[in-house]
Amino acid sequence: MTKNNSPKTKSNQPDVRMRTLVYRRAIWQNTKTTLEDKIFACFDILKTTEERTFDHNDGQIQCLSAVKDPKDGGFFLHLSFCRPDKPTSVIPKPSASIQQSPIPYDPPKGKDFMDGDLTTYINKNNVVICPSSVNEGLLNTYLHYVFAECNQDDWVIDLKLSKIANISKIKLLKKEGVKRIHLGASLFKETAEELDEDEQLKVANSFWASLTEPVLEKIRALLTKEKGIDYNELQKESAINIKLLISYNARKKANTVSQQTIEELAKSVVDENDDGFIIETTTGKKVKQNEIVVSEPFSISASGNSVDVKEAWAALKRYYLSLKKGGILSK
């Protein structure tokens, strides 16, 4: 069979990206001022993009634009994360060469390559976020930098962007009960069986180390109260499972946890950012972590390696209005 070397024609389909828009609610001790008002006051001080840029880890978070919504109030923000002056890699086009290598490519003068970005719409204490190649937590981090710069120490300490539960999914879990929680260990069984005991333990430890501290502490505290559950042994055994399961079985008491414990663990998983968590009901229905909180996928036109900012803002506003119409904002 001969290879078809004819040039590929570009599709007439528009270049779009699927993005999951998530809803969060700003919560803090001082309820007299909204997050929207506080951001407006701070950005009245931090007027330029230079003033709105903060060092973070090995890079920078920059607020590229901040626009007030003239119709319904609220703020549109566009945040970016980059590593200043760092090159990217380009590759040669396919050719007759047997091998080719990536080539470092420096950013143009006065520019930086964007690692990822985030658009958001903030109305009062309601926050809708559209992340692209960054974690949604970038917004919370950035707001803390802004408030610290503007000497709003109470907001730095207290502000939390809280997840709001998807009521229909929570009702399902309450109705059917929780049987298992898949914590998402990613070692295949056939691979694990090739490892000796010490190697298996190292893999298990690396998995447990990947869990965030709140969930890890919840698991440790709850399981240590359970009779017949050895927490250290559970850590070790997780290495040879396709997935780590914490399960409840009413007929088998020795190696399972109580119904109360499994449901408490399920509640802690709801607050976790890792989409690898899956809660399984007693009838076998599976609910992914990102389905438990209020979120929705949207199709947005692409722009470079991200999405069109104005179109993303429009999608954020539409999603906000749909949540408002559905009564979610008042719950």
C-alpha cells in the first residue's frame, strides 16, 4: 500500500476548545463588603498591568485586563501565568529526515510565552471561572496577592472560594448511599506484580503523598477509628491495586469500613480538587468529583493555545445568568 502524500486540506470547521466553567462563592468573615466591591477598590489602586503582576513560584501571574460589566454589574478578569524570558520549543515540519529534534525558541522582545490563562466573571460574591492550562486555584492565589498588596490583611486570611454542591448529585448519594470511593491510584496490577515489596511500598507512598493534606488527614482520622483497619497496611496494599478503593460492605466486616465512615469520606472528597476521585453508590452508579459541584462544559473559539477572551467572558456571563435563573446563586 502506497502512502498518501497529498497535502492535507484544512477543515472548514471552526477551531474551538471545550472548557469546563465552574461556579464558586466567595466566603469570608466580613459580610458587609462583596468580593466585587473589594476588587474594584483594589484595581482603582493597581491601575496598570505592571502593578497588577505578581511573582509566583518560578513565574508571574499577570492580570492582562479587568473590565467592569456595564449592564449587570460585576467584573471580567483575564489572568495569565508565564515564566519571564523562558524559551519554548518548536519542531521542524515532517520531512524526509530520519530523525529531528526540538529547537528552543526565545520569546520576541518585550513578550513572554504564556503557559496558561484564566478568565473569570465576578458578580457580588458569585464567581464563575474558565481555566485554560492552569488550575482554577490560580484565581484564589492571585486575589490573595492583590489584597496583600493593598493592605487588606483580613481578606488575605479569610477569603475562600467555596464549591457549591450539585443538588441532584447529592440527592442521589443520599438516596442510594455510598459503597466505594475510588481514590485514583494509577498503577496497573500487572505492572505492580513485577515489583518487589520495597518497590511496591515506594509506589504506594508516592501515591499517598500526592493527596492533599485535608483529605489525607480525614482518611487517616476516620480509618484509625475503625476496628480491623490497619492504615499503614492500607497504604502498602494500594500499590498493587488497579485503583485504590475505600469500600463499605455490610456483609463483610473484617476489611471494610463502616457506612458512617465511608459517607464522611465521601463528603471530604467533594471538597477535593482532584478529578480522579469517583464515588460509587450501593447500586453501582458512579459520580465523578467534578459532577458533584456546580460546573458545565462550554465550547469556545480557540485563540492560539487558549480561547478567545471576549467569547470566554460572554460564556461566563451566560452561565452566570443561567445559574441565577435556576436559583443556584441563592442556595
